[in-house]
Amino acid sequence: NAGVTQTPKFQVLKTGQSMTLQCAQDMNHNSMYWYRQDPGMGLRLIYYSASEGTTDKGEVPNGYNVSRLNKREFSLRLESAAPSQTSVYFCASSESRWGSSYNEQFFGPGTRLTVL
Amino acid sequence: SQQGEEDPQALSIQEGENATMNCSYKTSINNLQWYRQNSGRGLVHLILIRSNEREKHSGRLRVTLDTSKKSSSLLITASRAADTASYFCATPIAQKLVFGQGTRLTINP
């Protein structure tokens, strides 16, 4: 099993360009998450999808959109990139069965994005 | 403000020594989790402690939880160079995890 995979690993954009970060998991998990991590800071939740067909805003959703394409895939789109979106982006997934309090998350390797 | 806050922000010790990191949180929880992040990599789950547990062990890791003080500690015994990483505590809220800012641990040879 590959776990959680993300593409691309690195990306450089110019201000105003758009791009989509891809994430896929092969663990049959219900929930998927997008985080950003800035230097010296913890992870901040951008969007999450508690189950296939649903998406919700996290702590820092402005400037981003997401699509839960199917149970496996959860993409993050930057419509008009800004320098403030320079960050490392992590995708994660968890089983999150209904009523379960156990929600260990499994993380992808990250995408390092620079917006000039 | 952060649900979980780690202390210290950075810790540097000699190989073989023990390392202790602390986490404080604000709201009631049903479990608390610790993660490790090696430089440039994604986070890896280390251990979960439930709210009705006071202590849990996993190899060289020992986690304690004091719900009355809303705090947890992670102890790494007999540290190794490979333990150099950032360590984060995380608390679940609904179906999300809220992470602290992390403790950066450096093990010196």
C-alpha cells in the first residue's frame, strides 16, 4: 500500500496563476484533510472532507477550493495564487468511523509551493 | 489561539539523555495524540492516549495525561540521533485534529 500520495512534490507559481494539488489514499479512509505548514508553525487546517460527498472549511480556507472527487481522491485548488500562499501543503486521511473517537491521521509527503 | 501548545519550543540534548516535551490544551478531549515530523517530511503518528488513561508506553516513548490540568507530556528515553525531529501534540475536535506548534528536538552526538 502506498498510503497517502501527493503530487506534485514541488511547484513554483507566479502571482495570479492557478494550480491544483492532488492527493490520493489507498486505505479506504472516510475522511481527508488539507493542511498548510509555515516555518516555525504547526499545521493549519485549510479544508476537510469528513466523508465522500462532503467538504467543510477549516481554519484558513480563503483563497482555496477543494473537490472530493471520490473516496480515494481529494484535491486542493488555488484559483489565483498569492505570495502569502507560499507554504508546504500536506494532505492527510483518517478512518473516522461514525461514533469513533479514534481518528489517527496518516499524512502524505507534502507539496512545497512557492508563489513569486 | 491554539488548542494545543507545546513547551519548550526547542530542546537540544546529548545522545543517550532523556527528552521531555509538554503539551497544554484548552477544551475537554476524549483523546490526545502525539506526532513526529522529520525535516521535510509528513507527520507520523506516534501514540494516542485516551482521556481515561493516565500513562501509556510504546517502546522508548512514555506519554502521560492529566485531564485536571489539561496537560500531557511525552518522554523519550535513551535518545538517539534518529530522534531528531519536531514533535506535535494534537487534540480531536469533531472529526478534525487541532495541532500545536510543536517542539523541535535536536539530539547531539
